[in-house]
Amino acid sequence: MTEHVSPFTKEQLIPQEETLEVYKHKGQLFIGIPKENAYQEKRVCLSPDAVAALTAHGHRVIIEAGAGDGAKFSDKDYSEAGAKITADTKKVFSCPMILKVEPATLAELEMINPQTTIISALQLKTQKKSYFQKLAAKRITALAFEFIKDDDGTYPAVRALSEIAGTASILIASEIMSNNPAGNGLMFGNISGVPPIEVVILGAGTVGEFAARSALGLGANIKIFDNSLTRLRAVQANLSRPLHTSTVQPKNLIKALKRCDVAIGAVRGQNRSPVLVTETMVENMKKGAVIIDVSIDMGGCFESSEVTTHEKPTFVKHGVVHYCVPNIPARYARTSSLSISNIFTPYLLHIAEQGGLENTLRFDKGLRNGLYFYHGILTNKSIADWFDLSYRDINLLIF
């Protein structure tokens, strides 16, 4: 009878100590920031101050020459903050982590090394299936900053840019009314003895709230329309004053639009903004009134809206001045860049503190929400449904 030989040694059979996960050492980040080439995009992801904060923690940052020019940050500002400046675009794209404002183009993805991490906007409605197939082929890990959630469940990047768009809509309207040949020559302010400007705001989200805040600050009379009573209640609470609010009822809306000097469209939809104001309603507005359609990037909520550019931002239709530029925050490139930079910097320091992105994603639910590609595997269900692609649940891949 043969003796049974155990596959284990005697030492291995003795009870072992429990092995716990060892906390990872702090990671060093190597970040590349390319110059934005998208049409009219002047923003940059990190300000020189943010770069200084990262390099002070031992991280490396390579910036393409001229990346901050549009936001009035010079290469000298960045090099003094500790970044390395290079004119070689390929060198920037060869970094293991890339930060961009706009999504990378297919040509840019060609320059990226396999297994790179990209953090940028996604702008799902502008993407093609080939973009995601390229990410998969290169085994990229990608985060969309518009999907990243805060601890309180809000989307910090979306909110920050919505605040800028809301405030800007009033500043732009004020400018058009005063110096535009088609404008009414009215001043956006409460001047003694002169009736105040009438403003109609469609949508009581962040854009609507900040438009209302700015208009009230200048002394205008405002009317806010939204079909969500919760949002209307929240606007009143946030602005700490009773306001004229209404659900979107055609009779009330037509009456308000006939009287108003400025109408601001800030309504979002799932796939497209709902058209709340018909061509006929626009025809009945005052001659020289101003429409600022902030929702134009999702189709616009005025039937008469057509996409315009920062170079030629307005057109006149039915005697009403329309401003329909999709990317309003890019008009204030420096403020927008500082705002994006303030969101990115704590996340980047947090990722390094946790020992790298892999470890951070395991414990940070909000950051995990922004992830849509993980080592070439699509992890976002809505993208998968939209482009008919297969996806995997991120929780099954990470743990």
C-alpha cells in the first residue's frame, strides 16, 4: 500500500496568521495637459496654482506649450509653478494620466499609450461608436468629469459650469440690450423712476437659479417657470425671498413673454431640451427683446433658436435678438478654468493619497460614478444602451 503524500509541507499545515490588506503607499502622479484644439475651446484643466499644489506633493506635470493661453495663463506661469513645458504634443499624450476639458479626438487617441488614464468631459451626445471602440482597443481607463458625484450626491463639475452659464446669461443680455443696434437701449438696472427690466427664466435648476440671482442683484423683475414645484421651492429658499414662480402653463407663459425684455432658456431634458416657446410666442414678444437660449447645446427650448458661435453670437428673428452659443462658459475662459481646476485638484491629490486610481475607485463611490471605461471595458450602462455596446458592472471588476 503506497503512502499518501500530502501536497502541503508540515509548516504550511500549521495555522497561519491572518493576512490583511496592506495600505498602499502614496502614489506619484505623472499628468499630461495637452492644448485644447476643439473649436472655440479656450479653457484649461489646471491653473498654475493647482500645478504648484501638485508639484509640491511630488507629482510631475507636463503641459503643452500654449495650453493656458486662452485662459490668460502663460507658459512662464506654469513653469514657475513646477510644470515642464513642451512643444511636443506626442510627449504630452504619452503620460500615464491625461487631463483634458474636451473629449479626446480619434487622432489624439492614436498618440495615447495603452493602459493610460484619461479624465475629461465625455459629451455623450457628440460621440460616435468608434470613440469607445478605440478606448477599448487601447485598454484605456476613462473618467467623465460631468458624471463625477460629490458626497452630497450633486455633480460638482456640472454645477460649477451651470453657475457660470447662469450668471453669464444675464451679463450677456445686459450687453446686448445696451450696445446692440437691434437692442432696446435699456439699462439692466433699477434706476429710480424708471420701470425695472422684466426677465422671464425658463427652468429652475442651477442655471436658472444663478440667472435669477444676477438679475435680482441688478434690480430686475423676474418670473421663473418650471414644471417641478420642488425646484421652484428650492429657488425661493436659496434666494431667500418670495419670487414670481409658476408651472409652465401656456396662458401664463404667453402673457409673461409678451411683457418681458429678456427671456432665458435653461431647461434640460433627458435627450433633448423640451421646446417650451413656440415660433408664434416669439413673434408676439416685444421688438428688441433678447432671448438667451442656454439649453441650445441640447437642442434649445425656443423653437426659433439656431446654434451660433462666439464670433457671431446673435441673430434677429421676428424682431427679437437671439443669443444661442452652446459653450457659454468658454466665453469666460479664465473663470471657467479656475472653477474646473478647483474641482480637479482635490480629486488628484486624493487619488495620490490613496495610492493610485485603482485603490481610490474601490472606496470612493462618487469618483467611481464618473468612470465609464476601466482597462478597456465599458462600465457605463447608459453609454452601452445608447451605442449598442456590451458593458460590465464596475463593482464586479474592482472588488
